[in-house]
Amino acid sequence: MSRKKHSKELKARIALDAIKGQKTMSELASEYGVHSNQIGRWKKQLLESAPDIFTRGKDKPESSTWAIFLLITN
């Protein structure tokens, strides 16, 4: 069995759903077909990188653009 590769967009969507807390990790795992431990890791990564969204100027990471888009569209 080969490992599944998930897009960064899907990982962000799942992590945001986990942060919202409207469904349990088990429900999300079942819905997306991803292990609940993996969802927990993606949630942690998103929460740890969230402050980067507010970085200004040349130090701003490119990934912040995607994070801002996700936060605005949800």
C-alpha cells in the first residue's frame, strides 16, 4: 500500500475544520479518510504558523498569502 499525498489546500481545509470544533476528530477522519492523529498534526502546524500571517514587509513568508485567503473565504 502506497502513502497518500494530500494537497496543501486539503490539509489546510481539514485543519481549519478541526480548529472550528464543529465535528470530532473521529468524524473528520471518517469524512476525509485521514487518520485522526494526522489531523491533529495538521491542526498543530496551522496554529503554530498562524502568527506568520501578520508578519509585515520582506520577512513575510509566501505561505501567508494562502493562509489569509483561507481565513477570508471561511
